[in-house]
Amino acid sequence: MFPWSFGNKTVKELRKRQGLTARELAMIAKVNSPIIKKVDDFKLKNVPEPLKSRIEPVLKGR
């Protein structure tokens, strides 16, 4: 995947690619699961910064 196309994917697409549920992603990133569900349909580049910096490494597989 090209680095510039990563930000154009939705959080849900990236989460499913890693095989994670919203609850699992929330536990790994240490945020509440309703917050993840709220931004599930956002493109990663449109997620607010404090949350983006927490979930981006998980979604990239690091």
C-alpha cells in the first residue's frame, strides 16, 4: 500500500484489515470503544490529532 493512500482509507477498513473489532482497537489504544465507533466512518486523515496519534500505529501494524 502506498503511504499517501493510507490516510484515504476509513478507520473501519484499516481496522478490519488488521482483524480487529472496535472494542479490541479501543483496548490496544487505551481509549473508550464508543470513541472508536464514532470515528469508524472517518477517513484516517480526518480523525482528530490526539486520537489519530494513538490509533495510527496500531492500524499500520507496528
